[in-house]
Amino acid sequence: MSALSHLLRQGRGQIKETTTNHLFRLIRAKFSKEETNAVINWLKHPSGQYGCEITEQEVVATIIRVIQKFVGTYETTHVNFQSFSEWCMQKGYTKKPLAEQKK
């Protein structure tokens, strides 16, 4: 399954998460379902304010969510995931790699 296909299926809730230690689960522990899914829901079903601005942080959090879910489900990673992970660490979004394969 391609990463794009996974992204599309994940967005529709068709792939089960295998762990609870993902960034999204940590965020969900602190904020409501509505708050944590506001941007995703707006992208899927545009309503409300026209011209909503999506911050870089929201985009980064969404991509991290997908990468962690993919790696957790398929127990593999991709060179592009690693590159994005390095970028996130350089920009200060995270202090450790996003996805580490089981040893």
C-alpha cells in the first residue's frame, strides 16, 4: 500500500492504530475530539469560516500523526519519513525521531 493510499484510508478511519503512544493520542489526552480534529474536519467538509488559515504547526502535527500510524501499523518506515523527521527535529517540533522500527 502506498503512503498516499494509507493517508487517504487513515483520514477515513479505516486503519486501526496498534499503539497509544502516538503524538495524536497524547494531544487527545489534553484536548477534546472537536479541538484535535478541527482542521482535518474542515479540510474534509469545508464549513464555517471561508479561507481558514492552517498553520505550519497544524500541518506538521497531521503529517506526524500519519507517519506514526503508518509505522505502527506496518512496522516499516520510508526514507521520506526519516527526512521529514530530521526536518522536524531541526525546526524544534520534536526532540526525537518520529518513527523508529522495532529492533
